[in-house]
Amino acid sequence: MSTKTTKTPRRAVDASDVRRSGRVRKLPAPVYTTFDVDDDLGDANAKRKRAKRNAPRAETRGTTTTSSAARKPSAPASANSLRALDARLWDVYVNYLGLPIPPPPNDGGLKAAVVRALSPVANPKFSKMSGIQEWKNCVALYVNVGDKHGNTYDNVFSRAGSRISWFAQPRQDADTPVIRAIAKTATMDAESVEDARRRAEEGEDAAPRYLDWPLHLFCRMEGCEYVYCGRLKMVDFEPNKRPMKFTMQLLDASLLRGSEHFLGLLEI
């Protein structure tokens, strides 16, 4: 069971940390203001994961530990699994940035609602328990930022909501394929928010070609729908810790600040 923390006092941040930009379709102009720099927001499972990290796992036979070099390659993805499908990232970016993704009537599957929005096929195979989803063209992270009482967890939004810390699973290391996919974003050049905004408002020909960005964030309060929080870029990580801690930049933060749903995630 997660140990919950109390809210910390609000502290102002330097306005220079806030990147200025326009708006995405269905979002008002961005709001350039200050938020709680040190508010603790995060995944409800993070502390439970930490409790399992004590020692490296030993193999069943002998006393040697399983190294990344000895790790078996992943089995080929089935045709209907997420790893074999290209997520419809542009559709979700245009229609849901800063907005909750509701499930169909009479269906309470909140993660399934996100999968339906992303998937190019009906009823793809996916794990309902994992907070990390691997698609053919991206990785999606699912994060619970607090419970219904306003208590918070381990992951932390900072710099006016433009960064978030995130913890990998205890069994993962720097050579795990999904971790490598996350880490490579640190050296990638992202499409600018300005180009993304223009494309959303005026169509695909209004800005340079949109490229599938490989890392995306979906956040929610306990029991609520997931809000699409856009693209993530790795800033730093601690590979020798278990679980590994990552610091991520929200590339679309200046647009998200025009969303009351995103602001609600920050104001726990």
C-alpha cells in the first residue's frame, strides 16, 4: 500500500522557465503563470515498486544474477498486440491534448479508452495492469497523480508543470528495450510547439511534416479518466538506482496550461 504525502506550500517559479507558444485546437491561449514547483504528484504504484527493489534477482540455478547480456530476446509481437501496431498519435494529439479521454457508455475501462483512441484496429491485445505500453511507433506512460482525497504520490511535477519525475519498474535496467526507447528521446529534436499548434489549427500543410514522437504521457486522478499530457523528452535519469528515476520534460507544457483538466492535475 502506498504511503501518501501531504501537500507542500506553493512557491513561485521564474517566469522565464515558461515557454511561450500558441494554442492547440479546442484549447484556449496558454496561460503563463506560476504553479507549485515542489508539489508531489505521481504514480500510485511507485512506492510499492520500491519495496521490491532490495536485491538483484538470482537465477533459479546457482548464485549468479541475470545480466542484461543474458536476457532472452523478446518474443515476436502478435499481429493484434500493441507492439505490432502504429499508435494514431496525430489524431490523439489534435483531439485530446489537455483533455480527458472518456470510455464508451457503459464501459468503465479507463486505460482501454486510451488504447481505443490510439489503436488503428478494434480490440487490440494489451495489459491492463502495466503503466508502460509499448507500441510499434511509441511508448505510452500511464501515471496516477493522486487519490480522490487530494493526497499525492512519488512522481513530482516541477518547473511550472513542464517537468515530471518518473520511476521505471524495479526489474528494468538501462539495457531493457523499453528503457532504451525512453532514453533515446534525450538526444532527439522535437517538433516545435508552434508548428504543432499551427498544424492543429490549420491542417497538416500549415507546418513541416509531423513526426511520430516516441514517448507520450497520460495522467489521471484516482478513479478519473486519463488526461493526455502530450510528448515527453528525457532530461536525466539515474541508471544505478532501483527503480531507476527519470526526469522528463513535457514538450507541450505551454499549450497544456490552457487546459483546466491539466491544471487540475497540478493543483492537488
